[in-house]
Amino acid sequence: MIEQKLNITHRTGSYTIFIGENLFGIKEALAQQIAGSHVCVVTNETVKPLYLDACLTALTQFEVEVVVLPDGEQYKNFTYYNQVMNLLCEKHYPRDSTLIALGGGVIGDLTGFAAATYQRGVAYIQVPTTLLSQVDSSIGGKTAINHAVGKNLIGAFYPPQVVLIDVTTLATLSQREYLSGLAELIKAALIADAEFFIWIEQHIDALLKRDVTILKQAIMRACQIKQTIVMRDELETMHNHCRILLNFGHTFGHAIEQVLGYGEWLHGEAVALGMHMATCLSQDLGLLDQTSVQRVYALLERAGYALQLPVGASSANLIQRMRHDKKVYSNCLNLILLQRIGTAVVKSDVPMLALQSVLERYSAH
Ligand SMILES: NC(=O)c1ccc[n+]([C@@H]2O[C@H](COP(=O)([O-])OP(=O)(O)OC[C@H]3O[C@@H](n4cnc5c(N)ncnc54)[C@H](O)[C@@H]3O)[C@@H](O)[C@H]2O)c1
């Protein structure tokens, strides 16, 4: 059942985000979006046994190939991108082919990049199956693969044909992955919508229980926030500091992930702590009041995030990493801070001492 639709316009056209339950069988959502006769579904070993059959039943009138990749961020690389390319080339997939990304953000990013580059661009459909990919990575047209030197270094801005968000797929997600995605949902409220933050405070128990009705409302609102931001700043331009607001908590979060070693903490777990650090820093710099900091802390704690750095992540190491974050322009560390709950701002003149003082409060002594 399609419950909600959102439309995103971009440089070269527009696409629709469908949100609902059991969407695979709905022609309007999937089959009608496919122009030609050739479809290639890209998924991974974990998602395949869960949702591939349902997806394929909606595609019986097409010539369909399936690529099943191993599961993990470490496979979002040239080797597995090339595996998709080899299939498309060897099976002579034409220019009006459609790729379908069935999985989380890893599959979405890699499939999107394959679509962006095969024959200079073919259509692709995002079918995100993690909470993070439903509220964040499937929307906005960023596609990428990793390089040994860094994450997402090779990629393109290339919007999908349609995004199909079936919230029932979240039932099978592990608790850690679910919470990782929930952090991005909370982020959306913190940076752009105070009312939504209050709503999350009121519905956090239902969200933690994955109540489908509540989830649909929450995902819709988070998608609207991302829609508004990416439509204002499709290509993440440096003068239009709009899309960069989506990185709230991420400069801290990336540094935590790197210092601990990727995979030790999930992205959203690191972002949750990063958001709290950014919130405290906002208070230290006189931007945010203490009550707001306490509310953010209470919500993150209620959701179950670790809000202390584990042993092995020192404040000195974190600062070192943050200086190398790709959001450093003209040698200034850009940090996204909060002016109020629901209003984020970019600060490019944050004194290192203030940063250090905040980070030290989170260190395990
Ligand atoms: N393009 C963007 O704008 C953007 C934004 C944020 C993140 N990203 C990228 O997204 C990726 C992270 O995405 P993610 O958090 O979805 O991770 P992921 O794709 O690795 O998925 C997390 C885990 O959940 C499993 N899974 C997926 N759907 C499932 C389901 N319904 N039930 C059970 N298990 C399921 C996956 O197999 C995997 O093990 C990163 O590569 C990141 O760089 C991209």
C-alpha cells in the first residue's frame, strides 16, 4: 500500500519517493517506472533471501539479471562495481536498461554509481531496506564507491528514477543497524525541525518498537527535510552552505569511526555521540541553552546510544582526524552547530581549545 509520495526536482528532472508497506507488487511504484525491457537487480547476500523474491515477482515482464554482492562496506569498491559492469557489458544491456538497488546504503551507493557510469548513465531505482538508507542515503543523488585511501572518493551526483521505501523491510534489521539509522532521523529533526524533535521525544518508545504507523510518519518527515535541503543545494556547493548541514555530528562521528577503526562502531552510533559533542560545543560557544543540551542528551540516552568515548579514542587523536575531514575548506574547520533545537548553523572559526575542552569531557579516564 502506497501511503505517501514526495517529489524531488533536480537539474535534469524529478523523481518520486513512495513510502508505504508491501510496495513490491504495486505497479505504479516499481514496474511502471521501468522504461525498457532490461533490468538488473543488485543486492547482497543478506538481503537476497529476505526480499529478492518479492522484488522479482514484480518484474516478471522484464528480462532480469541479479547481481548478489558480499555484505559489507569493504565491498563498496572498484572490484564489485566492476562485477556489475561486467554483467551489463557481457549481457549487452542497452541504454534504456534499469538497475535496481535492493539493500542498504552500500548497495544503493554502488548501484547508483554503476548506473551513473554505464553507457554514460542509465536509470536506477532505489529500494532502500535499512533505516539509514530510507531516511538518508537513497535520497539526494549522491552515489559513490570507496578507494583504499578513503571512503566515497569516487562517485557522482546522479539522481534515481524513483525511491521505493517499504517500511516493513525494517522488521528484519538488527537492533544496532536500526539504531544507527535512527540517529540520522534524530539528526534531521535537530538541524531543521523543532516540532519534529518534540514529536520524536513523544514517540521514542514506539519508534524503538518499530511501530509501522509511527515509522511511516517519521520517515516521511525525515525525507521531507532531506528533500528540502537537497533541492536547495543539489551539488553540495561550497558557497551555499545548505547541504553541509546534513553533516551535523558527522565531523565528530567520522573521527570516532576512524580512530576506533571502521566497523568497531557503526556510523550512526558514532554520529549519535558526535551530535551530542556538537550540541555541548554549541552551548560552550554561547549558541545553545542548557535545557536544549539536556533534552538532546535525554533523547539519545533513551534511544540507547553510548555517549562516552571508549578507551582508545583520545581527544588528541580525534582533533588530528577532524583536521583532515573533507569539510575543511581554506584551512578552516567547518563545524555544524546548533543555534536552537531545529536550527543548525555552520561555524568556521571554532577555536581548537574549545573543541579540545569538549572532547576531553567524553574521554574515558
Ligand atoms: N549517498 C548518500 O547520500 C549517503 C548518505 C549516508 C550514507 N551513505 C552510505 O551508506 C552506507 C551505509 O548504509 P547502511 O547503514 O544502510 O549500511 P549497509 O548497506 O551496510 O546495511 C547495513 C546492514 O544491514 C543489512 N541489511 C540491509 N537491509 C536489511 C534488512 N531489511 N534486514 C536485515 N538486514 C538488512 C545489510 O546487509 C548490512 O549488513 C555507507 O556506505 C555510507 O557511505 C550514503
